[in-house]
Amino acid sequence: MPKTPRFTPRPRRIEILAFQDVQLLDVAGPLQVFATANDLSRAAARPTPYEPVVVAEGSLAMSSAGLGLAAQTLPKPHSAVDTLIVAGGWGVSTACANRKLITWIKARAKHARRVASVCSGAFLLATIGMLDGRRAATHWSRCREFAQRFPKVRLEPDPIFVQDGHVWTSAGITAGIDLALAMVEADLGRDLALAVARQLVVFLKRPGGQAQFSATLALQHGNARFEGLHTWIADNLTGDLSIAGLAKASGMSERSFVRHYRQATGTTPARAVEQIRVEAARRALELGLPVKRTAARCGFGSEETMRRSFLRLFGASPQAYRERFSSSAAAAQLS
């Protein structure tokens, strides 16, 4: 009896949308992840899992770095596609005002199994209403603008990327690599995703959110009303940072303070205090300060309390963070 031919699954089509003045790494980072998954699969004599392509309105999209990206012209919205990834960059505002492009994204997204944005590409998804009522991330420097323009979106400034149903959004620039690796893991398993990460010499899951590289990001997307209070908190980490203490420092009643603070910053006073304490703690740990001294110095009360905060915000313990990011020269000076 002749053998039945083995069925070869069709590669998943991954479209990465580019436009004029797109951020180069927003496109190249995810593209390389999927391409490397293909390389490793072929090397193992397995079917090629992905068909990654760059699409744009024309055959050439010029990145803000000055490097032109050869692209396929926008396919018909109803044609087959697995994943649509929208890049970001300096040109995203112009792209958001491009009615033809916005119409295409909205129609194309309806036919994709999965839709994602990299960096400020979240502005394009928010413009078509796809992020309304969903959790989302974008570049830390544009969180305030994003929150003001799209109040229906549940913006989360800390995570590297956010998955809400079939919609994925990632934070700044290189976070597109993290997002693509997570997609490979979801599609093909941890082993291949880890192999891709090793080949690219990056973390499969990097320790911490984008907040580890910028100051109290979760507080920057509101208005400036409480900036003075944030400075005061940072200078008084071991003081009375209860609601009563913060309200007194702000010259407001407790009830009024809590209401106005949440409206202005999008978070609670307790969460803000935790973020500012963690921000101070991570800086101390980067200088090589011992974990116990850091916990006391930053007002956590105990090492365990600080550990829980680090795990919640960074996905790493204070000790692990110190070992990874501390300066040996600074540690020698402090010892």
C-alpha cells in the first residue's frame, strides 16, 4: 500500500504594517523573531511555521532611521492572514490622520486571528476603537498623551506587553521582540521560543516591566497637579505616607484627595507610593546596596514587603534584580 502523503501545514501569515517615518526596530525586531523561528524549524527538518511580511501603502516605507523598508503593498482586507502587527514611530500621528490607512487597518483587523501593536502603534489601534475597554500598553514617553486621547482604553504603563483576548500591545520599541517571542511560545511552545531567544541573545521573558528603566512611569500619564506631592513622597519614603499623611501634605481632605488623585493619575495613592518606593529601591540596588538596607531605607518595613512589590511590578525578586543590574564598582565602594 502506498503511504499517504504527510500533510504540511500552511505557514501562518504575519503582516507587519509600516509607514513613512516608522520606527525601524518596531518592524525589524518582530520580523527577525519570526524569521529565526523559521530558520530553526528548517534546521530541524520541520515545516516552516511563519510567513512574515512587511506591508505598506507603497513598495518602500522609509524609516525614521533613514533606512528604507521594501514592502508588499497593502493586501485586500478580506484575504487570509493570521496576525496583523502595527508598528509605531515618529510617523504614527500622520498615519493616524490617514483615512485610507485607518480604514484598511480596521477592515484588515476583522479578518486576523490576532492583532498587535508595537510601541506607539497602539495609537493606530486605539484610533480604530479596537482598544476601547481593553488593557493596553504603549511607549512610556507617550503614556500621558495616550491616556488623554483615548480615555476608554485601560492603559497600563508598566508591562513590557499586554494581551487582552486576541489583541496584544507592547511597550517601547524593543518590547516588540518580547511580544513576538510570546507569540512564538503561544503558537509553537516554549522550547522553540527559548531557542529563538538564545539565537538572538535576548531574554525569553526579561525580568521586569519597562518601568525598570524609567522613573515612576505609572504616574506620568496624568496631569501635573500632584508632581510636587510625588517629589515630597520620594524625599520622605520612611515617613507617614498613609492617606491621611498624603492628604495633609496636599492640603486636602482625605476623601477629596483620593478622588482627585485617582482622576489625575489613573492610579491609587497606595499604588503610587509603592511605585515610588520601588523606583528608589531599584536605584539603590543598582548601586549595590544590600537588600536589607534598601528595604529599610525605602520605607518598606520589611524585606518581604519589598520582595512582594518587586515581584508584582518587575517579575523579579530584589536579590535577582541586584545581581543582574548592580554595578560592581559601585558595590565595592559601598562595602
